[in-house]
Amino acid sequence: MNVVFISPHFPPQFFHFVTALRERGVNVLGIGDTPYDSLRHELRESLSEYFFAPNLNDYDALLRATGYLTWRHGRIDRIDSLNETWLEVEARLRQDFHVPGLLPADIARLRTKLGMHDVFKQAGVPHPDGIPVKDAAGVKAFARSVGYPLVLKPDVGVGAARTFKVSSDADVDAALAEPLPGYVAQAFVRGTIVTYDGLVDRDGHIVFRLSHEYSDGVMEVVLEQRDISFWSLKEIPPALETLGRRAVAALGLRERWFHLEFFRLADGSYVALEANLRPPGGYMTDMMNYSCDIDVYRLWTRILTGDDVRDFRYTPRYHVCHAARRATRRYRYSHSELVARLGDALLMHREMPAVFHSAMGNEMYLTRHDSLAATQDAVRLIQATV
């Protein structure tokens, strides 16, 4: 089996997907924008071949690279990156090389905010109303029907990049002083962000799912530079389970990760925020492993290589938490003091890649706890300021 893996070195922990594929006897063919000698040893050892493409946004270069790898190794069976940035690239390469998986038409339908709106609506999953941004008059008319505030965001985007809130007609005029091509306006929803994350097999059956809760909305974290934290839940609330399953079925995914974000409202109901056709971000795949004492990297590989995983069983045993800190803030406890105070609860400490700094901080601490109370105590300890 030949699998082309785009950007196998990033995010940093994704090399585990490649090593897991190699364990299954898969011929893993990497295409990346970092020199081969810069790859970590485990990744180099797991790649049958690596094609250095300095600019992964140059589609013609990727087309030539994939053609070369096909000439060298034969028909390509799968093309993936599991990375939001390269979803469209993957889809185009699949179409051009007749490889199974999501194609450009699927990406256009499932990745845009307006496309998601239609999918959620057809599935009967509550979702904020939205319209394409054409001019200030249209946005103001929309506000009269749903009320302020509104959120203006790119129709295609990840996290809260280039996203902002408008609370009046004057705000709209200021925001649209210059055109915002490719933007949508959505009704602002106030609630706690919770996720419905997991994997479906080749028949679209959910074989693994887990929920995480965020301390703050990503938009607020980015705009106000807050210290975010998020943690895994041992149980998925029944109402979220129902809507999550309904949304996954509507997305029609196969052999695929999903990362769905919902707002939990004050009355306990849920409203879908967006669907992502990839694993959750940051180190959340590692959080899943630590929460359930499993290996989701190997689980994904089993699915991709045709294993029947319908009998896969797991139990979320712990709350695993990512607590972020920023370089611009002075904290009460040093790293060495945190190591001593957290003890065995501390699983991992990492400097975050620069691309994650805005939403996830400059560094993170991963901790594991039996109770939510202990989880929150650890967050307060890590993020306490001077």
C-alpha cells in the first residue's frame, strides 16, 4: 500500500501517524517543505521516500512530486496530511491521481462556513444563521433580523484568524471601510465551547469519539490574548452525543477524523459552531491517548489499512488538560516550581510552534487528573500571574 503523506513533520506530533503506518507495512511517501536532514530520526526511518518541496502552496510542484512518486512506487492508494492547511491540496491531488477520499467538491461543500450551515440545517442540528458579506447595507439588514452582535469571519478559515465581532451599525461601517472578500456574517452566540471529536471507519461508523471543553472562546482568546485551557471529559452529555452523531452522519465521512465544535448554552442546549475534517488541533491527539490509555495514531492506521475496528473498545479514565502560558505575561511560578508542584500529574511541557501562539499560547503544560476539580486547580496553578 502506497500512502503519500503531505507535511509529515508538522504539527510536530504527527510523525506518530507515519511511524504507525510503517509498523503496518505501509510504503509511506512524504512530501514536505523542510529539508530531509531536518526531519526527526523516527520520521526519516519510517519514510520510504521523501520529496522536498520548498513551497507546499505551489500546486504544480506537488503535482510533479506525486507524479514522480507514482513513477517510482506505483499506484498511490491514499493521500493525506490530516492538516487543515492542506485539505484543498489533498483533495486536488486525489482527484488528479484517482485516489479515494475527499475531493474538491466535498471540500467546497464541507469546509466553508456557508457550506457547513447547509449541512447542519439539513441534519437538523442547530447552527447560527449566516450570510455572505457583500456590503454594509446587507450586514446591517441581517443584524436587524437576528440582532447584534455579529461575528465577521472568513468563509474558509481555521481558529479565529481574521475574525472579529461587530455590535452596532457603526462597527459594521468601520469593519467594511475596506472590502472583506470571502467573508460571512454570523449571529453571535454566547456559550461554552465543547467539542465532539473522533474517527469514522471506511463505512462511516464512529469507532472512537471524545469530548473536550474550552475555558474560553477561541475568538476571545485571540483578540484579547487570554490564557486558554481545554480538557477532556470522561462522559459525553447525551444531547451532545445525539447532535454529534447526527452531524457526522450528514458530513458523510469515510476513513476520516472529525473535529466538531459546539456552543453549550446557558440552558444546557447545544448549537453547532463548525465542522473540521481533521484531528483536533494542538496536542489533542496525545490528550486522547492519555485520557483513554490508547493509541489513536495506530487506530487511524488500522482504519486506513482496512482493519475491521468495529470491536474497538476504550474507556475515558482521566481528564487531560492543556494549559497555556504566554511569553508576554509574568507568571507566579517558574517552570521548575510547576514541575515540583504538579508532580506525577504533569505529562508533558512543550514550547508551541509559532503558528499556534495566537490561539494556544507560547508554551503548554499537559496534565492528567481523576477529577475536574483537580484539573481546574492545576490550571490555576499554571496560569497564576504575579
